[in-house]
Amino acid sequence: MRKIRLHLSYDGTDFHGWQKQPGAPTVQGTLESALAQMYQEPIRVIGSGRTDAGTHAVQQVVHFEAPKTLKQEERLVRALNSMLPETMVVRGAWLAPADFHALYSAHRKTYVYRIWNGPTRSALWNKRALYVPHELNLDFLNSLAAELIGHKDFKSFQTTGTPVKTTVRTVDHCRFVKRSGHLIEFSIRGSGFLKQMVRNLVGTLLHLERNKGDLNQLRAIFAAKNRQAAKTTAPAHGLYLYRVYYPPALDKKCLKI
Amino acid sequence: MRKIRLHLSYDGTDFHGWQKQPGAPTVQGTLESALAQMYQEPIRVIGSGRTDAGTHAVQQVVHFEAPKTLKQEERLVRALNSMLPETMVVRGAWLAPADFHALYSAHRKTYVYRIWNGPTRSALWNKRALYVPHELNLDFLNSLAAELIGHKDFKSFQTTGTPVKTTVRTVDHCRFVKRSGHLIEFSIRGSGFLKQMVRNLVGTLLHLERNKGDLNQLRAIFAAKNRQAAKTTAPAHGLYLYRVYYPPALDKKCLKI
């Protein structure tokens, strides 16, 4: 068995999320179909985490067990890309060590949430950024964002679903930055993220900004440890899984194919 | 009659270009339908120029003669945007003076051509940038781009079609710039552009870069004054009409609605 690591990028618009499901195109299902065609047997891929329907990925990381060595393995990336739809691409492939696991070895992730903050919606960013018409106060949003940094219980920002051992996570970077034109990028990096945590955080921060909330309200939402205390969930189409980080020692053992 | 000026932005992917044609969605046709619905009679719009099928616009400028003053004219932009598809948006409306003409008054335009220059194609830029896999030599491309600046006969870069009085145009800015990630932007500003001139210029410059051409070859193509001398036409989907400029005196006479 050869363990193979892939970096994927996708436009989430036309996918029903990451997870395979019958009768609907998903990222996992599409990738597994292409791999099955190459290896002539079913292949199961493990991703660094699921993404919701409509959410994009600049860099998603997956691994799978290859049942054999392909004749022209060095052409793996090119061959896969010729089978994948235009909205999905394999950006690189590595032969990974046995102890590499796309989900369990991931020790940090960065997500980006894009906001189109202009007087009119954007024709070019319509499926790739949330449209917010009123002028956002970035200084205020950044004062709230600073509060997210640290080792904290994010229970209030977890959409219920898969049970988890702990809702404590570490966020070490979190910031709103103005890009060109009317584009604003919120980026957040942390040790891991609960279900829809980024969308719940962005939705809550935007709600507090819109409704003249303050830092104490945000602190109270954290303290409540209750999803009902948090505000709206920001829509999926502004969200991008941006980068997945693994321990450097493990990265070094991955050999580019 | 009230002359109204609109600024439009659109994602050209799903439009069969600017110009109205029966049985196919076009930018002009879509805008005219929305205006006809608002004014309850046919409206004809004049654009600053046509864009090809697949070509995008960050800022296209149009004008039309409004047969009456709408009851709530201040809501014109909002009302139009509620009728237009997601891939098209009116970014602003002005009451224009009688001597304003979207096409004839335009005295300068900027186009941007986006290139995804990475080892693999992009899932997120697939309909918005040309994919070029080999690493482009930007210094060389910029040495060619510098040659385009000036008052020159661009006959070799004109796709035949509508006859024009002269094929001489003035280009006053022209440059390739590296953006974030693998994105490269070629921008060109000039007094006017012949049919498919930007696509023919980009196609020729990329061809010379790819095939170890030189400045003398570019000069020979100019000197030939023949479309056959130029090289390939770059695809439409990397091109954006970026900005249209009018004399400041005329801009000042346009009153924001």
C-alpha cells in the first residue's frame, strides 16, 4: 500500500459540499470517481475536514491508500486533472509516510471569509463573497476579532451535529483586511474548527457590527456556551478553506510525485 | 427626454457578448429588457463599445434616452438590480447632459487581461483568467509591452469586421504585473481599441514569449500592417473591460441619481 497525499482546490458553487452522498455531485464523490477510474478499483479518500455546500477551497488536503503503483505515477496530477471538472483541480501529489493522516495530522488551518462591501452587489464575486451593502467599520470588527484569539471554549459557535470531545479550540490569528475595490477578507487561523464555527463567528461579528453591539456582548455569547446565544450563521459561499498545516517533520517526509 | 448614464459590471461567462441578438442572452438585450419593463416601452441602450462572448466588465458605460421621469427615479439602480441576473449589476446611474454619448464621448479605456500562471489550472479562476502553465518571463513581456506605447498603427492587431476610418490608436499605459498567488494582470489603457485588438496583442505577446521571439519580430508585425502577420488571439474569458474615461468637464455635468 502506498499512501498518497493530494492538495485540492475547488469552487464549491456547484458541489453539494465535501461529503459523498448518493445522487448529488460532491467534492469527495467526484475525486473518488476519478481515482477509481485510474486505479480500476474503488478508492476512499480522507479529507482534512468537510466543507459545506457552496464553500470553496484554495487548499484542501486529502490522503488515500493506493492499491498499486501506477505505471506512470509521475503523471498522476495531470491525469487526474484531465478527468476532474473545471471547478476542481489537484494542485500537487506526494508520496506520504504511513503516519500521515489528512485529518488527524492536521494541526492548524486557515479559513478566509470574503465580503463584498460596496453600495451595489458584485456581478463578478456573486458566488464567491457575501454582499454587505452598508459600509463596515473594520476597526470595530477588528476589536471584536481580537477577542477570538486565544485558547477558548467556542461552544456557542458550534452548529450541533457530530459530537466532539471538547469545544475548546485555539485561534492564533484573526483579522479583517481591506483588499482592492470593495473586497474585505476575514482570515482566521487556529488549531481546529467546530462545525460551521467560522460561519457562526463571521455571522455574529457582522451582527454585532450592524446592531451597534459591543465587546461585552461578544464576551457574554462566549460565556453562555450555548449556540442560541450566538447570532446568524454567515452564508457558505463567502467561505474558503485556505490552508491546512501539518507538522514540518511530517511535511518533510512527503515526497513530491 | 432625459439622458441617463449607467455604469454596469458583468460576468461575461453566460452572455453571448454585448450585442443584442435574437434567441441568445446578451448584455445589451438583458439590460434593455429590464429597462423596457421599468419604462413600459422599448428602450435602446448605447454602450461605450462591444465586448465579446465570455469577456467580462468591471465597468462598462452606457446611456439611453428615458421617455419619462420615473416616479421614484432615485430607486432606479436598486430597481434595475432587482430585475437583472446575478451575473450583471448596475453600479451607478446619472442624469447626463444632452451632449454625453457613451460611445462617442469616451476618450480613453482601460482593459485588463488576467492570466493564471501556475503549474496547474485554477478551479476558482477557470472562467476568469487564461491558464498558462509554463512560467512566464514578465521582464521580457514588459519589454514587448513597452513597444505598444505611443501613437501607432495597430492594423495588424485588428480582427476584420466593422470598417474604421483609421487603424491608428494611442496607447499610454501597458504593463504586466504579478498579483497574489499565480495571477498575472496585463493592463492596457488607450484612446480606443480596434476589434479584438487587446486579445490579438495579448495573444501575440504570449506567442513571442513562448517561442523565444524578440522585439524585432514585434516591430515587423507592426510594420506588416496585416492581420496575418500577428499571432494567435488570446481567448475572451481572460479579458475585462476595466474602465471607460470621459472628459472631466462632461463627467462634472453628470448628476448622480
